[in-house]
Amino acid sequence: MKFHFYKYQGAGNDFILIDNRTANINHHNPQLISKLCDRRFGIGGDGLMLLQNREGYDFEMVYYNSDGQPSSMCGNGGRCIVAFAKFLGVFDSETNFLAVDGPHYAKISDSGDWVSLQMIDVDTVNRNAEAYVLNTGSPHYVQLTTNLADKDVYTEGHAIRNNATYHEKGININFVEPMDNGYFVRTFERGVEDETYACGTGATAVALAMAQANNQTGSISTPIKVLGGNLNIRFDYDGVQYTNIFLEGPAVRVFSGEIEVEA
């Protein structure tokens, strides 16, 4: 079986994208997806997304982690598939699409490489000792730290993700350090089971958790620096609920090609 693919990246979080509106690709194959995402034996990527038709929406986003398993919401992936849909002519400048965590609205710049993606509302932030735990479409553990540039994120993140509390369902681990007027964030992602260059739902979780930690309310805009570049999170917080949450950042087409795999 031969099919065309596209490679996109959002702040270094990279994805394989496939236009599956004609439903030619059988994606219920973890081994195939894992092989495609393999950086030595496949195309390489933090995940794979299919753009599909869905009644009532411009398109549907179907996302898999690089381990081949279906995933919860991926924020940077969401921004990349919006840029991909724009490239395919699915919409002009604003879109409504369906993802695993429900409907999403997004707006793309005229240049087509900066996407503002609306995330789900959040009304629950729990504490685990000094860490914050919340779900922004995917579950996240947010921990303040120092000397983040030198931290062994893989070892520490892997240990927390696989402890007795989180081993069964997994959780994404975000280490956070205040920086200038925002935060520097490094993330260990479940499903990838490694540190990634960026995590959109993680950057969102950090911004919300830090607003609570600092007793901020009102309309808030939080710059987030990740290994792969810069993101921005803006939202409203009334002290109880986070609403109008937007994850903003780059979404860039890197290359495209054809690949032949066993059916």
C-alpha cells in the first residue's frame, strides 16, 4: 500500500499528517503507526494524525501517539492539523473541527503558519504534594523547579509517570521554571515515553496552574518557552473556572512524500 503523507511541526513537536477524507487508510494498526513514527525505520514523528470527514464540522482530527495507541488531545497536533486543513483548502481563516475531547474552534494567520486553537474549559486543578494536576484535554502534572536547563527530564519524568499513582493510565510530566514574564517548560510525554520539544496541552496546563499559584484572575496571557520555540496561552480565570483558553503558536509544513507499507 502506497500513500502520500505530510510532515508538520509545531514548536518542535512533529507529526505525520494524512488526508484520509476518502477513508483509504486503515489506521487501526498500532504496529504500522509505530513503524511510521519510528525515526530510524519510518518517517519519524511524535505522533500521527488523520484528517477525516465528519458531519457538522469542517473535519475530524484522529490522533495516535508514536507508540501506535490512540491518544487524548494533542494541542500542538491540533494546531498543525488546522494548518494542514488550511493548506488542503478545507477552510479559509476560521474553522470548527472535532477532536477526541470534543469540538474545537481555531483561527489561522494570513501567512498560514500561526494558529490560535481554543482548548476545553477547565474547572478542576488538584494538588499532589507541591505539584498541580489537571486535565487540559490530556492529563498533566505540573511541578515548579530550578535549573531546568540542566534537569534530567527523562529520568525524573519517567519515574513520576510510572509511579504507583499514575502508572496505569499515565500522565504527562511538566517541569516549570519562571522566566522573564513567562515560564520555561520541559515535558516528558506519555505515549511518546520520552521528553518532547514541546507539548501544547502541557503548556496550557502550566499557564493555568501558575495563574492559580500566583492568585491571578481576569484575562491572562502567558508566554511559554519550550525547547522547540515559543508558545502563548491566553485565557480568562475567575478564581474558579478557566474559560476562553487559547493555545497559540507556530505550525509549519516541513516536507511531504510517499511511503509504501505492507497493507
